[in-house]
Amino acid sequence: DSGVTQTPKHLITATGQRVTLRCSPRSGDLSVYWYQQSLDQGLQFLIQYYNGEERAKGNILERFSAQQFPDLHSELNLSSLELGDSALYFCASSGVAGPNTGELFFGEGSRLTVL
Amino acid sequence: SQQGEEDPQALSIQEGENATMNCSYKTSINNLQWYRQNSGRGLVHLILIRSNEREKHSGRLRVTLDTSKKSSSLLITASRAADTASYFCAEVGGSQGNLIFGKGTKLSVKP
């Protein structure tokens, strides 16, 4: 058990809909990362937050947004969903951020299926 | 794309054999990490090697790093069926410290 909790584990929805994925990082970790894993694109970095503030942005679509709350949990909002958004979405946390980032602790992921 | 690449994409071996996976990365790293993912599960950190290190061991794992070639390799010795998983290398990208993962090597160890 990594200590990172993601909900929901599975989600099935229709095109055009909006969903929210939730992540609770390991106790004490200030950094939260979101990744998307699909068969064709592999593991893509979406966005990173550190202590409530956006720290780095990757290949995140404009239809997607995220935030980290004062209690350090994070939410990833996906809107106007398309079939291609079907993927595993992972949250990871770490105690540090910056160029000396160490080990990331991953949650078990939220599997999104868009029909 | 900033993603590095693992080689081979897939590897099938017998229990007891050694498995070697290679990774090429793109940035000037501070460290490079290897992760393991069982099918459909979260990634688990295996080992971290810093840019000033050339080799590191952890149990049956041996990682090497060649910064001049921007490459790393992961060796799993005396493999077991339980080692069946996908293995990813990850470089710390840029000044913000986000990890950029390669596409992974899918390892199958047959009993």
C-alpha cells in the first residue's frame, strides 16, 4: 500500500460529460502529480501541484483542470469528455519537488471509460 | 515528445534467467528512476540512481547509468515468475522536478 488513495477506482460515462477524480496523497507529502496512461500514448505527465500551487504543467488538455486543496488532497476535473479520454489516471505524491525529486508514490489509479 | 524510450518493448524469458532492459533519456538529469507496474495497477518505485553514480544495486536489481550516452539499464538477476510486469525508466524533467516516463518494457517470466 503506497498510502496514496484515489477515487473512484472505475468510472464509466458518456461523451460530453464531466467527471472529477480525487486523490489523497501520502500523509505529509506536499507534491501531487497527475498522469494519464493509455495504450497508445503511454504514461503522460499532466500536471503537478506543490502545497496548493501549480508547479508544472505537462500534456494537459484545456478541457482538463486540477487543483490542490488546503488539506493537500487534489482533484482532476475532466470535461467535455471524448472517447479518446478513456484511460487510467494516476495520482502520485512525493515529499519534495524540484530538480532533486525523489521517489514518487502512486495510487492504484482511476480507470475512466468514455462510451 | 520528451519521453525517453525503453528497449526492448517486450521481453520473454524463463525463470532463473537474467533480464536486461535499456532506457534512453532526453534531458540533463539529476537522477533517473526505475518503476515497476503490474498489469493495471499503480507504479512502484524500484531504484533511483543519481547523475554522479554509474552503478547501483538493490537485491536482485542492478542499474547502470551512462550520462555521456544518456542511457541506463536495469538488470534483474535470477528472475522469477513474480517479476512479470512492465518496467519503466523515468527522468526528472526540467527544473520543476516532474518525472517523465518512457514507454516501458513488458517483461514476461515463464515458470
